Amino acid sequence: MIEYLKQRVEQRRARWDPRVSETFDRNMGVIDETVNEMLKELDERPHDEVSEEALNAAMRDKIELLKEFSEL
């Protein structure tokens, strides 16, 4: 699902105002950073429930952001 939404975002991105593109990039950067941090935490401490929940929340945020921007 994420790959599909990424493709839709890239198709529509050319029509975005530069400010919209900057907002998307900034928000996606924060989410991706969180995802990467939580993956690192889980590598160091597998099955850590707090890190698992934080990763799940970040992935939900990523999907929601992609959905929102794929409709612009």
C-alpha cells in the first residue's frame, strides 16, 4: 500500500505549489526519521513494546500523510 501511495504522490507532485511540496517533504522526513529510529531500537532490543508501538504509530502516520497528499 505504501508503494502505491508513493507512486500516486509522485505523479501528482508536479502540480503542487512549492510550499505544498516543502510541507510534504518536511513532514515525511520527520516520520521517516522516527521509523528509522524505532527500527534501530528494535534491532537493539527486540520485542520492546514501547518501540513496537512507536513504530506502528509512525507507519500509520506515514500512510495517512501519503493518502492525504496523494489526493492533492
